[in-house]
Amino acid sequence: MCGFSALYSTTGLEFKDLVKMNDAISHRGPDGEGFYLFDTKNKVSHIMKSSSGVGDNSDILNDKFSVLIGHRRLAIVDLSDSGFQPMVSDDKRYVIAFNGEIYNHHELKEELVVLGHTFNSHCDTEVLLKAYIEWGESCLEKFNGMFAFQILDTELRCVFGARDRFGVKPLYYWKTAGSLALASEIKQFTTLPHWKSKMNTARVYDFLQYGQTDHTSQTLFAGVHQVPPGHKFKIDLNEVNNLIISKWYVRPQARVKDKLKEATTKFHKLFKDSVRLRLQADVPLGTGLSGGMDSSSIACEINAVLKGQGKDDLQKTFSAYTEVKKYDERNYINDVLETITAEPHFVELICPDKRSMLEEVVWHQDEPFGTTSIFAEWSVFKLARSKNVKVTLDGHGADETLAGYHRFFFVYLIELLKSGKIFSFFKEVKALKKLHNYNGLRVVKTLLFLFKSAIFTNEKGNDWWKVSKDSIEVSKIHFSILDESNYELFNTSVPMQLHWCDRDSMAHSVESRAPFLDYRLVEYILSCPSELKIKEGKTKFLLRESLKGILPKTVYERISKIGFATPEENWMSDNQALFLELLESAKLNLSAVVNFAAFEKAENIILGNSRYEGFAWRIICLSIWVQVFNVETEGK
């Protein structure tokens, strides 16, 4: 797990530009740095393990290079110097910079050895590089992992790279005249010559109106894009601005008709193997434990796997709590801890009551975020790092694939109506009343609202914002669980959560792994019928039944959902002076973006005069982002 920087130019760039980019992500790789410099015209290359080792070398300090690649290392697998990056192939032809983990690298290495390859390390980076040398672009289909990488071919003068299936690891690009920059975090671009932070008003609208980011290749910074999940790219060094991006991962469309017993057996087998693969590391590991079903399932499965290896005393758990009862999950967490063998650690969620604290998190996130739940995840990773844990297993992706959000109830009801399953429809409506107190009138009103929203657009965005919506649909309505899951997995919920998690974890030099996003598990879940995901008012039914024997009864039967949530409303109410001050700053920073009526509404929310919603926080967070990154707003 690491971060990298790359600069490609037809006119030449200086080494100092690369150093600044790399320094901006020192938090992603505190265990080492590396640089590769290449002049395609003279075919002269340099490789260094530290920028400080350059000294007075005029060839490096004064020359310009057409290729500059930098890397920051967080050593997880093979802690020796043999895992140094950028890594050069044995014949010096290829150079790789890689961020992520290939979980099945042991199996791939055995396959490559049989094919005649030899290895100089035990790290997955070398396996990835030699897999590309052996199989070319088709190597991507062999990888089970999270990755963003680029491989320079010095002979053909081109670059190939890719991002993993679901975009667990980030990869951004920014173009200028005659040059192209690649980076693991957007802030790296801000160190470069000619950079200006400009607002992408279309994506700002989506953030303010919906709290949505990462749903397109665009970012909130004008001109900065991300390589989409499951996509690959090519660069011709003779024409670096022509970045060719194409899709490499297409989810299989096959559907299965497995009954519950068969499905739970398959699910548990895949889940257990996913956890096993993600326990591979040469450093201490832990688990983010919220008390919800997803993190509890991971903690319990880890315990089972480690117990089978006689190592069940190794697990550490990290949890956040609050004295606000509505958001406190310690009772569920403690039930899990009584079930497994683990060393628990807790951190209290405290409102970030200083502007500097808010600015620090926004700087690490690169873009504004629509909920303060970020601070819960941030606190947990900070706690993990304080206990010398460098790897955690976390529950991202389960809600979206297993229909874990309550909105899936109504999607499922529509699906049942469409398919003529009237008896099942009324059975689910009855269960919603019994378990969740959703009365019949509420169900009917919600369904009518969804049907109406699918036909008519009813937005009040123009009342609040001075920026306009473009043609990209954000609040799309789906009438099947599969369609909704696909949309949340590839377009909305998962990409945004993975962005948050990557920045929160890497800010503290911690690698977060997501067992529920093992592609084999995802593909199987999505192929299953909807009735295995929602059953009689219970979400994630397949997960519940698959792990029924190892989950605490309270968690197995749990129907409430919180996750790593924060008492945002309480924070704002208890710290009115701070948030009103931040709102005043927003009036100055966002005068070209936000209408007076929106500021007025936000103020009423902070004062408690209006029903609480995230509206006020989004305005405040956007304002902090504008200030931290000195973003030019439209008309400013």
C-alpha cells in the first residue's frame, strides 16, 4: 500500500517538480521513497532511493526529463529493500509504480515460476510486473486485489496502467500543454507549476444538492479527472496528452437460482476465503468494529480463520463510541467481543471543535464530504495507528451488494409488484410494519413518490444554488435490487465511500482492506435472486443466514443500522458558535455559488429552528475546501 507520482512531457520537466508531488503524500508511504527519471531522447535514466541523495548532481538537478516517476512506500508485504519502488524489471525495460495489494500473489507467483520466471523478492509488486510481462494486459483478469498502477515500457516508449474492478485504490490525472501528471491524491497536482485550483461547478452542484461525489470521472477541481474503477489506460510518450482510457472489467451477467441452503454454503466459502487472503501481511492487522453486521461478520470470521491457525489471540479491534445514546453501539460491539478472542480498543467520538481540525481532514480528503461520519472513520484509523497496526479489514461494499440500506425495501416492493408476486408483496409490507413500524400509508406514499420521481424531475436546486445542474443523473430511481446494487456499486455509494476510506486510512499510514469487495464474492451475490437479500423485512438475509452460527444472536437479529455514524445534529447544536462562524466564512467564500436563501436555511438548521439535515454541513464543508485549496469560484 503506497502512493505514486508521475510526470510525462514532450518538452521536459524538472526533478524538483516530482519531489514536491511525492512529498505531498508522505503520509501514504512513511517507510521509504523512490524516484525514476528517464530522458527518452538520449535514453538516459536514473533511479534513486531518496531525493536527498541527489546532492549537487547537475545532471539531475539541472536537466529536464520526459519521464519522472516517484513513489512513497508503506511496507506491508516483504519489508526488505527488495520491495523498493519504482521497480525496474530484470532486463531494465519495464518500470512499475504500484499502489495496492494483490492478494493472490502467492498463487500467481507459483504459476509464473512454472513458466520460467525468477524472483528477487517476496512482494506482490514484482509479481504484478512479471504477470504483465508474461500475459500483457490480460494479466488484469488474474488479479484478486485492490490496485492502481502504471508500467513504463522504455523500449516501446509507452505506458500501461489500470485501476482495480471497484476502484478501491485511487488514480487521478491532470493535463497541461505538452505534459500529463498522474497521482494517487489530487493535492499532488497543487504543487506543480501552472496549477490553479478552479471549481468544477457542475460537480459542485451535485455535491451541494445531493452530497454526491465520485460518481463520474470528473472531480470538483476543474480539469482533474480520475481513471474510473475497472478501467485501464495507455499513454504514448510521443503524444502524452492523448490518454486512452477503456473499460477492462465487465461484471458477468449470469444469474443463479440457488436456494437458501446452497447459497449460504457458497457465500460463506467465498467470504471465508476473502478474509483469509486479506489476512496476509508481514505487519500487525486489526479490524474496524462498529457493531453493525458487516464489521461484526468480518471480526467473527477473522477469529474463526485465526483460530484454525492457532493464532486467534492476534486480532485487535478498533471501535468508536459516543455518549449520545442514539448513535452509541457499544452494546453490540461488546456482544461481539464476548464471542471472539480479540484485544479491543475504543475511541470516543468528539466534535472537531476547532477550524484547524476540520481543515486538516478536508485537506486529506482532497474534496468536500457530505457527512461528518468521516470523523468517525478518521478517529478509528488514528486509533489503529497509535497501536502500531498498519492494516485493518473493514466492511465497505456489503450494504450495496446485499441490499443493506432501508431504501432497498421499497425497491424490492416495486420489483415484487412488477413481477406479479402480490402475495410476497403484502407479506413484506406486513413485515415492514412489524419490524420497522412502516405503516401501510407510509409505504404507499413512498412508492408513489418513487414512481413520480422516475417520471418527473422535482428539484429545488435553483432556489439554493447559483451553479447549475448538467445532464448527469445522480438521484436515479431503480425498480430492481440488482439495478440499484449495480448503480450504488459502480456509480454512487461505493466509489464515494472508498474515496473517504482511502484518505482517512492513508492519512494515518494505515492500509484498509475490504473483504466484501472480493470480486468473486461480489459477482456471486449479484447473481443471486432478490429474495435471498431481503426476507420478511430483514436486509442482508444471505449474510445473516450464512454466518448465523458465528455471529452473536443480538447482531444476527439486529434490524437497526448506524455504522460509523456521528451525532452530527448534536455536534452542531452544542457548538453553535463555531458552526455559525464557519457559516459566516462560507458567505464570503461561496458568494458566487450559494444563494442567500440557502445560507438562511443553513443558519436555521444550526440554530435548531428547522428540521436537521446535512444541508448546512455541505455548505460549510465546501467553504472549508475552497479556503484550504484556494479554489477559484465562478465569477470570483
